[in-house]
Amino acid sequence: MANEFSVVGKKTPRIDAFERVTGQAQYTGDIELPNMLYARVLRSPHPHAKIVSVDTSKAEKLPGVKAVIHCLNTQVPWTSGGATHRRYIFNNPVRYVGDAVAAVAATDRYIAEDALGLVEVKYEKIPHVLDAKEALKPDAPKIAPNGNLSVGTGNFSAPITEEWGDLEKGFKEADRIFEDTYISKHVNNAQMERRVSVAKWEGGKLTVWASTQGVSNARTDIAKDLELPLSKVRVVCKYMGAGFGNKNQAQDYDLMTAVLARATGQPVKLEFTREDDFIGMHGRWSSEQHYKIGVKKDGTITAVDLDAVTNMGAYRKQSGNLSGTDFYDIPNFKKVVKPVHTNTVVAANYRAPAYPQSVFGFASFLDQIAYELGVNPYDMFMRNRARLYHHKIPFTSNAMEECIVEGAKRIGWNEKWHKAGASSGAKKHGIGMALGGYPFRPGLGAATIRVNPDGTAHVLVGVTDIGTGAKSTMAIIAAEALGIPLNQIQLTNGDTDVTPFCIGESGSRNTSFTGTAVIAAAEDVRKQIFNVAAPQLKAKAEELDLKEANVFVKSDPSQKLPLSKALSRIGSEIIGRATTNPTFKDVEGKSFAAHFAEVEVDTWTGYVKITRYVAAHDSGTILNRLTAESQVMGGVVQGIGMALTEELLIDRPTAIPINPNYRDAKVPTHLEVPEVEVIFIEPYDPYGPFGGKVVGEPPITPAVATVANAIFNATGKRFKELPITPDKILRAAQV
Amino acid sequence: MANEFSVVGKKTPRIDAFERVTGQAQYTGDIELPNMLYARVLRSPHPHAKIVSVDTSKAEKLPGVKAVIHCLNTQVPWTSGGATHRRYIFNNPVRYVGDAVAAVAATDRYIAEDALGLVEVKYEKIPHVLDAKEALKPDAPKIAPNGNLSVGTGNFSAPITEEWGDLEKGFKEADRIFEDTYISKHVNNAQMERRVSVAKWEGGKLTVWASTQGVSNARTDIAKDLELPLSKVRVVCKYMGAGFGNKNQAQDYDLMTAVLARATGQPVKLEFTREDDFIGMHGRWSSEQHYKIGVKKDGTITAVDLDAVTNMGAYRKQSGNLSGTDFYDIPNFKKVVKPVHTNTVVAANYRAPAYPQSVFGFASFLDQIAYELGVNPYDMFMRNRARLYHHKIPFTSNAMEECIVEGAKRIGWNEKWHKAGASSGAKKHGIGMALGGYPFRPGLGAATIRVNPDGTAHVLVGVTDIGTGAKSTMAIIAAEALGIPLNQIQLTNGDTDVTPFCIGESGSRNTSFTGTAVIAAAEDVRKQIFNVAAPQLKAKAEELDLKEANVFVKSDPSQKLPLSKALSRIGSEIIGRATTNPTFKDVEGKSFAAHFAEVEVDTWTGYVKITRYVAAHDSGTILNRLTAESQVMGGVVQGIGMALTEELLIDRPTAIPINPNYRDAKVPTHLEVPEVEVIFIEPYDPYGPFGGKVVGEPPITPAVATVANAIFNATGKRFKELPITPDKILRAAQV
């Protein structure tokens, strides 16, 4: 199938590569407007406190200060995402160290920062709780009005429960039953671009230049919170420096910027510092996962019972679920996950939100069970891989088996695997694997395409391109669907005034949702082109095709006409448009992955070096091999960081985060990460655009467990709590 | 008919009024880009000279100078509009004082200006000619390769000839035959915003922020001259400060800016000084019109023979035609107009290019003939008004008669008209009238409309809104056609990357061409909305209507659904699109006007005061009464300037223009112009959007003649050469 494509499937450099590498790309932080003010946010030093008074008089006297807003003079709801209780841009009481207390707009950044120090806030401290299980105790300080079990609104229920089959029967059928607990920590998304927002009012119309993963969703949220019609809010994001899930929707800083701009009558830019960025937004929810697993002697799973808590921090924004069991065929299953509020930094979406921490727990435990049963982990994973969604619904396509086979072959599993801990010497070598993936779904997308009289084309889509290369993907899909060379396609993105609705780049949905609409818009264009060209080619419109900018008769391709010639006759532009919203019926979609790592563990220093990494992925047809490979590499790197080094540390007595910055959070650098060998298995998925599924989120899902399992294979020590830092390895080595 | 409209026909403030009056509107001159250079143009001091050498070494040594381009190192064609001979951005020989010789880009404006003085050009002078009739003599200096009769390419033939009926027969049928010559002068468009262009290259893609009347045409021209595909050229113009016909297409300064930006690798801004603006672009072609007119005793025209020359200056860009006879029913007609090259500033389009100078000549002469015949001018004009186009083809609508009747009634013609010169005293009072109008045509337009889930809408159109209020007109048309209130409509304009093709605001075509497409795009949206709403209203889609953001059953309007509710069910955006290109068959279109002025002529000072002015217009349905009235007022003001004060004066020995600036060109100010009383007669034209025809150009067409005829009525002196300055009046008064 892939061979039939003209544009799809190649290694295509990003269409905006030139602008990006030459520094011409205008990110939100580069926006400078005449008469613009600069804003900064004052954050709570207390984990839980009532604000009694805010005295802004000294701050307002500082020359250059134009406005100070805070919870006692400004009550603007911030409803983005879900919520357990109504959240405002400034809340009272404050519920974690870092909760926003006030924002200042001034004529320059330094005055704004100085002014923060002049805002006098009187707090009345309230007892606080940091630990999720502690927070569930009856006498724990109450953070949310309804209690600390985060009973969400909208899609976010609590506890999150899921059940199928007959758990009791499953455990009865088991030869052995294992129970254990795995713990993951809060890690920050740590994307390169700090949050920044620029807002400007023109009459009743608000424009926000946001650093957002989705301009349409950001617009919807801002319009809702500020009570504006959609047409009066414009959200623009042309380039952005990643978000990994924590730049979805509109955030409090977007709203603060808009409110300050309205208050001052001047454009306002609010930039987060890196510390703001680590504590003012959110990271991945930590978890404590207790598993009870029944297996046959050969490792075949008969039942899984998962009971877990996830720490959502002070406010609920997203699900708090754990979904790492999804890649396995489990006949009898029960899951209870309790998202819990604590007086800590908020936890919400970070690339494959419910997966890597959960895959870490479950795949580590399966690896451990394999060890206990004397089964090769390869067989354990192969045997239990998912064939049906939730043991019931067929997948639209599924090449997990090939991923396992080809990945194992590439890394040389058979030659390299040894019994755990059998490696000798101070530097111990080991190999590990795990399975992952991510749901693939169809949904709402929109696109318009304009074909110029010279046969070149303009594609308008709402994508923001958070780093995934989404712009290029959309242009590739358009080129393929139109039959016009890629270099003849101009793409405009990320501007709600001019680009159609886009779901936003979360949930790896963009290629599927918007890509499908691009194909439909191209069809709309092609139909019109064929109507124009038919008389010129003395054929019926339905007999025509268009490839490489030539319109031709399908049955006789020598009967052809350059597109520019076909259109020059009418001298006009052809406009195509589509809003598409396909659904699945009796099928489920998923991308699959099997990852393999080799590690060298230095038992003298505790340092883990990943010497080789193979990532085999089934994402259906790969639309752009270059950006898809980059996605896999990036996901693996983040998984490695989560496995080995990253954790937001909180000083327990004060509840103050002590490492909210790149260096201290120990986000991996080029020095710490290996080359990632990427293998794509490409079943043509009938539901995806040109057979493609999802690429963005799958790569991070198995990476943490893969590294952990390789460390186990090297050392014979099972680490059940992340991150697997040198001190933990040294302690284990001493046992 | 007009009563049925919800939005159309009211006095609607401009949708961008807030941005304009608060200074937030970003005109091209306001564009500032990082690392931007500033450019200036060196112009020829000679009317005709060969450039032998250009030494840029001193200029290039000036710190801050980044590039110097000129005719000997840069040969880029400038083919915009028509041409008699290939024109470049720098030409050799130079052909008029002001012809561009070189352009400099430097780090600031002052360095660029200083550098101009350091460019050393060696000229070899060539004999020159300034007068059009002189230029046609065999021994005149040859300006164009094919001779000085400007034999145009494309639509521009030379001489321009038109003929119908039987001229000889017509003159035979005449009771009397009159012959005379009328002369008009070169006047500058004198729009407020000077020309400015900003260009930036990103990789192979060029963006030009232009001050243009048409972004699509500008893009087409730039792409052609720089040999780029259309998708690689983006032209943006969000706000512009008028052009009146001399900012059509792409101009040499746009190309110079693009070339300098490419040469330097930096963005470049080129701003014209006011002097550049007066001599570097173009004004209205001057003319010498010789008429022979046959009439019956009662004034009925039997034949018109017009033999004229128009002075096009050094290069041909537009037609050079004279069309003022179009508003009359002439059974036998012949016209020969010879556009001629001279070594003067270029003449091309200025609001109703072929009309006001020509109406001045013809309507002055008709007024004179009426006087000679003893016929009241009212009867003369009424009797000879056009009933058929070129005495043959019916008009789509024609309310010229009502314009004459209602205008005359308003000004009190019957009471005020007296025999010419019968006014006594030093301050003489008089009244005059003339007929005008402008062609109305259908043609190529495009639009897209997106309706948000909350029922608000985005309209995308390519209009630049040169001051006419075109953005507002398009939004009004969209609101009316959609059935959505105007304040729920957001409009994006003037950006070839995102807005559909637009003919550009020339020829008063925009309301008709683009407006028709907006209606069609709205229909496309409505169809989709009705499909979505039909099941909710338990009706068929074709039974539904949409007004005031409510979808309802036509036969039972109580069965209704708010649009936002209808769409919220599907949660998606509806996109409509249209490219329309209607044509006339066996009809011609025209807007009509009859103007009336009262003047007071001070025969001691020569000063003419216009004491009252009534302008009666048939432009079909008026879509926005506020902007339409402004259009009429503006056109009248320009006509008054042309009648009384304006003329680009050229020093004959040196050929240097001596008054190329606002003050010396004597463009009217508020002190010189009267209130203009505007009357709209509104036949519903079946071919126009909501019955509308054209408004932009008609108002200037009769204004010059109206003032001239009023002066004749006051003084009894016929002025046959424009402008009718105090010195001419004083000289005539002494006779």
C-alpha cells in the first residue's frame, strides 16, 4: 500500500524548518506589541492558607506599575479541563505552594518583578497534607469542598472503576497469585518553551497569542470564562515549543493576561519563569499501584485486580487514571483508581497521561512474575499481548506481535537475555522489554483548501504544531490527497480567526481528526477541479484523476492537462472545505509498541548507562518517517528521565518544591540518552488517514518499564519506586 | 424591497471603527520587524537621459548601508497593469523627472537618505517632450520604442476608437452643429497614506506587507515579475489609507523592497516621501478633447464626434480613455482617443479614470450648447440622459431620471436657475448641474464563511478596504445572507495566505464581485445548517429558514431553534465556501448620478465658494448608508479640487514638477468644501448583491462639470481649461 503513495511515508523535512532554524519563526514569546505591558505572578509561599487581606498600595506606587489583580479584587473562573470544584485564576484559600495570589502588569519585566515584592498579603495558615493516602484519611485537612477523593465533573469520575469478566473465577483458574505495590512520582512536562501569553483588546474583541496545544480549545475556554461569544475571541499560535499535555486549553495565565489587558487598556505579555513553569502549571500524576495478579504456570494472565491512588495535587484538571494494563489480554479484570487531592503542585496531562507510570508498575510486575515463574520475559509479554480491546472488541489493526518479533530480533534478545542478576563484575549488563501504545480514535476535524490558478495550493488548518511536525503532516496529507507536489502547498495554521476548528494536539488525535478533514477538503476541491477540467479533456468529471499537478483521464492517462492550464481557463481560485466527524462502530483503535533496552549498571557509582535502545512501533502507515522517528526518540528520552532521574521533590516541613528547574529536576540531556533505533511496522489501518494511526504518545508508554526491567535483568534487583536513582541502586547493591 | 432587510440599508458604523480611531489599526507603515532595513529611492533629475554609469562605492562605504540596486545591476520587470513597452523597476534611459534610478537599503531611514546623495550617476541627456500634441509630431523625441502614440498591450489599444450609428446622417439631422475644445490637467490621486512596502523572505517564500488596493492582484503581479509560484508569495494588507486607483496591483516599490530584502537577507521597509508619492507613481491623465456635436433646436443630440489626446506620461499603465459621453443617449457617435507618451510623470488610474475630465468637457459643452440654444440646462440634460447603453443595450436598472428630478427639486432648480451671467454685483451667484455614473459589472469573487458552534461567524474575504468601508459592506452582506446579527460576525480580510481571491478594490467592483461570493458562501453554510437542524425541527432541510440566529420552519416560524442550540448538538464548525463568476447577457449595468451645485463667485478675488451641493445617486440598493454617503462626499470633494485648484505644474525648461506636495498641489481642505447633501434613489438591481450596484467611483464623475457649469451660470464665462483658478476668473472678468 505504502508504495502507492507519492508523498506519504517519506523522510520529509518540516515545511517550516527554515524559519525554525534561522530564528525567523515567531513564537509567542517573540511577540512584541506597541505599548505592551509585562506581567508577573505572585505565588503562595504556604501550602494551605486563607488570604485575609491584600495590600497593593506600595506596589501601585512603584512607577511603571499599571495594575495589580488578586483574589480579593478579581474573580474570574478558570474552568479549563475538568474540575472537582470551581477554580478561579486566584483562589482563596490558596491550596499549594505556588498557587497564584496576584498578578502585576508594569511597563517592563523588572518593575513587574519588583512590584511582586511590594504586594503585602496577610495569610491565615490552614493545616495541609502532601501524601495521597494520608489525604484520604477522615481527619485529613479538607482541600476540596467535597473531600479529598477528587470527585470530578464532566468526564472525570472518582473513583475511576473498570471491570470485566469474573475476577473471582479468574483467580480460581490461576496457578499462582502475586501481589505487590509500585510507586511513581510527580514529574514535570519540562517542555522547552516556558508558558507565555500576550493579550490585546480591540474594542470588544480579545486577541490572545498563546503558547497552546490547541487554539480552538483555548478560544472556547477563554470565551466561556470571560463570557464572550466565540467570534470575539481570537487565539493565535503559529509556532510553539512543546507542551506535552500541559498547554491544552486555556490556562490561568491566558486569563490573567486578558484581564490585565482589559484593566489597563494596553496589550500585556505574561511570561512564566522556569520556576513558575514547574510549579504553576502541572506535571504527571504520581501513583501508588497495588496489583493482585493471577497467572497460569506458563505466565498466562487469568486475572488482574488493581487498586491505586493517584495524587492530583490541589486542583483537578484531568482524569488521574492508570491505563497500563491496556496492552494485555486480561480475561478477568478490575481496577479502582482514586484520584486524590493534596496540598501539592497540580498533576494533570503529560504525554500519554495515564500510561508510563502505569506501564512501569504493571510491566515491571509481569517481568517479576516471569522471573518467579522461570519464564522468559519475551514469552511472558508475547503470550499476554492484547488481541482484543478489553478482552472483547476487535482492534482496527494490530501489529503488536510483529513489533515484539522485530524488536527482539533487532536487539538480539535470544543471544543477550540471561537470568536476572547473572551478569558478573561491578558493571552489570542486562536487557529488558515492555509493551506500550496509545488509543487511536476518529473524531471532529475541519479544513479548508484553496487551489490557486497556477495549481499551487493553500491549506488552512487549526493545528499549532507543538513540536510533532503537525504542520508538515497536514501538508503531506494535503499533497497526497490533492495530487499536488508538497512544495506547491502553503499551509496556514493556528489562528482561530482564519483557520478552521482543530481538536488541538492532545491525545495524539491530530493526524486522525484533522488529517481526515484535510482529505475530505481535498476531495471537495478535486470534484470542483474535475468539473472545470472535464470539458477541456472531453471526459466526464468522474472519469478524471489528479496526480503531480496533472489532471488526467483515469482510463487513459495520456489524456492529460496541467492543473495550472485547467484552472487558468477560468482564472479563479477553487475552494474546498470539510468538517468531518467519523466514529468507530464495534471496533477500537490503538497504536502498539514494544521497546527493548540494554543497560550497563555501575554498581560502584549507581550510574545506569543505556547502551542500546530499540523501539518497534505499529502506528499504521507512517506519514512522515522523519518526524515520526523524532517522536519515538523524544518519547523514549522522557521515559528514561522518568525511570532514572526525574522527580519533583518537596520539602516536607514547608511543602516547598525544592528542584523546580531543569538542572535540579534532572531532565535528561544528550549525554544521558542513547541512540534510539526505531522500527516501524506498518499495517494499513482502514480507519486512519492513508492508513495512519497515532505516533505522538505511544513512545513514552513502555520506556520507563523497559529501562526498569533491563536494570532488573542486569542487577537482579527489582526497583518498585521511581526514579531508579544511583542512591537506590547503591543501597540495593549493598543488600 | 429595502424594508425586508435586517442589516442591509442602515447607517452602519464601520466594523473596524474602534481600531481605526484608537490608532490600534496596523497600517503597512506601522509594520516593524526585527532586524528590518529601511529603503529610499533615488530619482532622475532629467526628463530623458541615458544612464552611462552608476558608481555606488561611496554610498556602500557609508556605515549602515546594506545594498544599492540600480538599472545596471538589477533588471527586474515591472509588468503590472498594461504596457506599451517592457518596463523594469529601474529603466535605462530614464524617461521623466522622477523616474527611479536606484534604491538603497540601510539600517535606518536617515542613512538610506544620506546614501542616495552618494550614489554617483552619469547621465547622457536626450531631448525631451512634455506636451502630448507635440509628442505626436514626427520629429518629436521618441519615448516608447514604437513611437509616442501609446500602442498598448492587453486591453490597452491605441488609438481607442468607438463608433455606432451613422455620424454623417446624425450631423445631417442636426439643426445646429457646435465644435469646441476642452482641456483637463494632470492631478494626483493624493491619497492620505503614502506608499509603503515591507518585504521579508523566509526560505523561498516572500511576504509583502503592501499598501495595495488588491492583495490578490498584487500577489499575481509580484509572483509573475519575480518568477515565483503563487503559493510562495504572500501579500498582506489589513488596513490602508486609500489609493483611488494608484495602488492597484503591485508597484515598483513592492518589487524593489522584495529585491532588497532578498539581496540583504533582512526584512526591508520602503517608504515613499510625499514627493515620491506625487511624482513616483501616477495621477489622472490630462486631456485635450475636441468635440463636434450636432443637436436639434430643442437640444436633442443627433451626433457626437470626439477627437482627443490624453497624456499618459512616460509609461503606459492604464487605458487613457475618455468616457464622459456614456451618460447620454447619442444615436450617432464616434470617438478617437489617442493616449500619448511624454517625458512627464506617469498618468494612470485615479477614481473613475476616464470620467471626470471627460464629463467636464462634454457636460460643459452641452451646458454651453443649451445656453446657445436658449434651452434650460435641466431640460438639456433630462432630454439627452442615457436610456440605453450606447443607444442599444438595456441597463440592468436605471433611475437617472429620478436622480435628475429629485436632485433638482432638493436644490430648488426652478427657483434658482437664471440666465447665465445675469447675476449682478461683485459676488455672482449661479447654479449648475451635470450627469455622471460608473459601470456596474458582475465578475469573479470568492469567500469562505465559518459558523462557530455558538452561532457566531467568521467571514474570510480578500478585500483590503481602501477606505470605502468594504470590510463593513462584506460583513453586512454576510449578516444579511446568513441570518446572523452583524455583531456576531467577525471578518478577516486582505491576506493572500488565508483569505480567498479578491478582484481588488478598483473599478468599484468589490461589492458586486466579492459580495456575490459572500452570499453564495452563506448559502453553502445555510444548506449545511439546515441539514443539521432538520431532524431537530422534525422538518426537511429545504423547509427551513434562518434569521436573527434562529433556525425555523418557513411555514410555521414558531417552530424554531436558536442556531447555537442547533449546532451545539454536533459541536462542530460549519464551513461554507464559494467562488462565483456571474456574467451579463444582453444587458449592461451602470450606477447613475445627477449633481447640482450653487456657487458664489467673487469677481474681485476670483475666489469660488460652493454654497450648496446636492448629489443624487442611483447605486441600486444602498448596503450601508453611512459609508455610501461618505463615498459621495469624498468624490465630490475630489471633483471640486480638480475643478478649482489642482494641477501638477511642471517647470517647462527643466521638466521638473514644482508642486508635488499637498500644500502646493492645493488639494481641498475642509475650509474649501461644502456640506454635500446626498440623495439615494434605490431601484433594486436584479444583478447586484441585495440589489446593490456601485458607489465608489460615480460621485467624482459629474462633480467637476457641475462646478464649472455653476460658475458659468454665475459669471456668464465659460472656462474650457481646468483648473478654474482665481487668476483665470479674474482675467475672464476683465474681458
